[in-house]
Amino acid sequence: MKKILILLLVVLVIGGAIGLYLYNMPHKTAADVEVFEELTSHDLYQKFVKDPNAVQTYLNKNLKITGNVDSFSADSVARWTL
């Protein structure tokens, strides 16, 4: 019984040390991420209008989009299913 308690205590200490290490790891921020392409919102919209398969080009890529949104309507939203 005493050996089981000592083993349980050792496992808890090791698990706590690993958890503390992972909690204090430096985290990635948006400033650390490499940008695939910089576009204006208008240019990105035009690419999707001309080529509906453009989603494959930008899928899982980091984009830096600049520009202002003048309006938004539900009719202009593309609906994709994964």
C-alpha cells in the first residue's frame, strides 16, 4: 500500500511539472505568423469572383487583408461545406 501511494505521488508530481511547463511555454501570436500574401479586400473579392476554385489557393494560408467594408449583404456570402 505504501509503494502505491509513493508511486501515485511521483506520477502526480511529474504530471504537475509537465503541466506547469506547458502552461508557461511562449505562445504564438499573430506577429509570429508568416504571411502568405498581402491583398486588399477588393482584390481578394475579385479573385473569388473570377475563379470560384480560388478557395483552394488560400485554404489554410495566412493572408493579410487591408481595406474597408462599405456594406455587407447575405446574398454575397459564399457558402462552402467541408
